[in-house]
Amino acid sequence: MLITGGRHPLFGKYKVGFMNSGRIRALDIECFINGGCTLDDSELVTEFLILKMENAYKIHNLRFRGRACMTNLPSNTAFRGFGFPQGTLVTESCITAVAAKCGLLPEKVREKNMYKTVDKTIYKQAFNPEPLIRCWNECLDKSSFHSRRMQVAEFNKKNYWRKRGLAVVPMKFSVGFAATSFHQAAALVHIYTDGSVLVTHGGNELGQGIHTKMLQVASRELKVPRLTCTSVKQAQPRCLTPSRQRRPSAPTSTAELCRMLARSC
């Protein structure tokens, strides 16, 4: 990786205003990403980084700033998450610092600042937090988180050199592109007289398993065995998007759009 680019390294600074209860009232974050020697996707990564940085938290007073820096290093480019992992790390570091300052458990501060009611995100999209809260409580319950935390604390008391840690972090990952022209897809399902099924779609397989997902959807909707379904890897000649181009495979939207189309076929 010395001569090829990778995920953008990020340097983040934050200022936060909070109550003794752990409730965050204001948050100011400034991020700098290492774009490398060319622009590539650094501008888009910065945009997505800013839009996703609030994560699962509703903080009423926010200021997020991002800058892509040109350096003499190999150009960095798009990776899965597209800025979200780096930006969320800064936000979660802030949450952990607030918890330490207030003498509270980090998960309590996270829960206190999460979305609680239907509200608009920083990019003006209506968001219903009911699934988020349900998943959060379910994860805590099924993982026996609180009892495990007590075990970790007991272990750390007895061991000077070896330490253990345990954390739980909520995640709200927005799906889609800023350009609405990318929010289109195509799928075609053939059902033959011998009971076999052929599924084609306009998505790109990049290791995310989109072919497997399409076959699972077809098998479930048609109530046929999975082995009777087949997917064509190169669907371009048979299944074109309205723009006659394959969809860019990013923000998880390719699989979701093709899945919905396959269900409706």
C-alpha cells in the first residue's frame, strides 16, 4: 500500500458543551482528511463525512466542518463507509470524553443523547428512531451487557498489567447518494416451465454479496428452493438501468434497490 491509495486518514478536533447529566447541548467538530496528491473522491468523502457525523445522536446545536488536504502522498479514494467510520470515531471519542468528565458510563451518555422521537436529521430527512431504540435495547439484553461489564470491572481490579474493555455503540448509517439520479435500478426475473428461476439485475458485484441477496429474495418471494434460482453475473445485456449504465455500488443502496425491484417482479 506504499504506492496505492487507501481509506482517507483523518485528523479531528472537537469542542463540546454538556450538562452534568451527560446531555450534550452543543458540538463543534472540524476534520481534516488526507486526500493525497489528487482530488479523486476526497471531496465526496468529505461531504458524506459531514452529513453522517451526527451518527445516532440528536444534538440541537451542531457545527461540522471538513477539509480535504492535498499532500505529497498517494491519492486516497473511496472505501466502504465513505467517511462514516472516520467521522463517527471522532464523535464517539467525544461521547466517551463527556462520560469520563461526568463520571458516567459511556453507554448511559450515548443512550441519553440518542434520537428519542420522530425528528429531522441534519440533512433534513425525517427519521423514526423506533427501530434504533428497539435494536439498542435488544443488543443490551441479548448480550448480557451489564453483567459482562461487571465481570470486566472485576477482572481489571485483580489484574495490574492485563486489562479488558467492553463497549456498545449505536449506529445510524444513511443510505443513498446526494445525486437522486443514482437512486434507480433494474431487475429482471425469468420463471421457466421446469420450475427454475433466472434473476438478472443492474448491480455490480464487488464482494458485498449482491448476487446471493438477489437469489435469496427470489427464493423467498416465490417460495421455491434456493438451488432452483440462478443469477447471471454480467446482467448488462439483459437488464439495463434507465441511464443504460450500471449503478455505482455504494452506500448499500445497490442491493436495496435491486432487492425491492426483484420482490415486485
